[in-house]
Amino acid sequence: MLRWFRPTLPKAIPLEEVQKRARLLVVDDNDFVYMDLFRRDGYHIERWPSITDLSQLTDGRYTVILLDIHGVAVESDAALQGLGILQAVKNTKPGQAVILYSSRKHQLSHTGLVQLADRALDKRQSYIDFKLAVDELLKRQADPAFYMAQILAGLDPAGQAPDRLRREVEWALARKDPSRLRDAARGVGADAAKIELAVSLLDLYVSSWDAFS
């Protein structure tokens, strides 16, 4: 007799493995002073002095983006600069990890847009501060439980998701199945925006998991 099978989420990938496979991107018109230290510690990191292709910031190729506020994308948005890039990235792919930084501390108090970033740092903070922020986001990106929690929070902000929804989201993640996730979201009356946010998180999970595995 066949027994009913319920797939379970895999365990989080150890940070040491994630560090070897993750891709970090620095977007800064000036040299990033910690580039060599990140490379010394085994990270794959590159720098763009300007934005050449915005779609490459949202297609899952970079695990964490470190984004300077000042001097970036001046030609496309002189007022917002890096904040405009942050807004565009988060509007397209909300789950993309972005660390925002600036040497002008007052810019980090630009509430609203700054709050879209996963972390905000003073450019003068130490390498250890930047490394800890990166590692925290890497661990998050490599943990299926993070995506599970984010999807449920988006579909059920009140935190009263029925057990069936939890099972269906877990199944969709385990099977990497966006159709099942859409059906589960519709089943609890989620609107189109919430459904697409949930699917974008699933897509990010799939691309991150494939890169780390």
C-alpha cells in the first residue's frame, strides 16, 4: 500500500558552504576599501562603478548587493541616486538582499526608502561590521525556514495562517512549485500583489538554493 508522503524542507546550508558559493556585488563609484579583505576571506565579490544593467540586480545572480547611496546612478536619478536603485530593486524583487551604505550619515536617516534595505551601514564602519552584516544575510538566504516565514507573513499578516496554508507553502517550497503556491494563496483570498510577492520569494529561494547546493 502506498503511504501518503509529505515533503519536508531541507535543512539550512552551513554558512561556510554558502560563503564559498555566494556572489557579492558592490555598487559604488569609488573603490570599496574592504574588497581585498572579503576576497582574502574567500568571498566572490565584484564592483560596479555604475549601473550597466539593472536587470542583473534582480535576476538572482547576486546573493547580496552592497549599495552606496551617493554618486551611484546620478545620470538616471540625480535626486535619489542609490536610493532610486534600491527602490527599483525592491519593487522588482523584494526578497533580494541589499546592504545600503553611505559616508554621509544623515543620508541613512532618509526614512522610507532607507527602510527598504535589509541593512544600513555607515561607510566608515569596520570590515567586521560589513562582514557580519553580509554573513547574517547569507545565512538567511540559505535557510528554507526564512522563505517559509516570509511567504506566510505576506499571505497572512495577522499571523493566523491555517494549518492547511502552512502545509501547502511548505510543499510548494520543497517541490519548488509556484503553481501550488499560487493555488494556496488564492485559497486564502490573497490578492494578485500578495500572490506575486510570494512567488518572487519562491523564485529567490530556488535560485539561491541551486547556487548553494
